[in-house]
Amino acid sequence: MTKEKLERINTLAKKKKTEGLNERELAEQRALYAEYLAEIRLSFGSMLENTVIKRPDGTVERVKDRFKKD
């Protein structure tokens, strides 16, 4: 997400708290939030794929393998 979009999210959030938003601004805010959350979820998923758990006995288990369905 670009710096400009993040700044716009913050601007809309501040305006919502102080004076409220019109319908166009609410729709823009929802769209920006959806885009932001999609990027966060993608980033978090990638992070989990590369995370491992090291047990005291020395074995290593990948987090993504813990959730595989049998």
C-alpha cells in the first residue's frame, strides 16, 4: 500500500472523529480499509508459512504443517 493511501486512511479517520464523513468519503474509507486488510492478511500468511517451532527435544515443525487437513 502506498504512503499516500495510508495518509488518506488516517485523514479520513481523523475527519470521521471530528466532523463526520459524507457517503462518498465513507465508501472511499471502506475501500481503503479493505485493501489495507487484504495486504495485511497476505503478509501475515507469508510470515506463517516461513515460521517454525523448535521443540525442546530439537525437532522442528513448520507452522503451516500443523494445519494441514488429513
